[in-house]
Amino acid sequence: MEEYAREPCPWRIVDDCGGAFTMGAIGGGVFQAVKGFRNAPAVSSKHRFLFVLWLVRLLKAEFN
């Protein structure tokens, strides 16, 4: 019954799209961080972590 207590259709669609966008942005950031960590040169953990930050920042700037 809780489902029928929500707002009418147009605003509900906008709210759901906002939530989906947020989940996609966070999920994409995590995916790119893991990808960057795996592809980083194996010098040290510090260098791998810095490479992850650089890659996520680079890809974020590419889509903005």
C-alpha cells in the first residue's frame, strides 16, 4: 500500500531518474577506480593509489 502514497507520475519519474543517475555516477567511479588500480604500474601501493585518483579525475573531466 505504501506504493500508492507516492507522488503522481511526472514527478515520480524525475525523482527515479535522479536516483538512477546518482547510482550510475557512483558505480562508474568505483569501476574506473578498480580498473585504474589494476592497470597501474606495480611500483608501490602509493603510486597505484595516485594513479587511481589521476584516472578517475581524468575520466570525470572527460565527461564534463
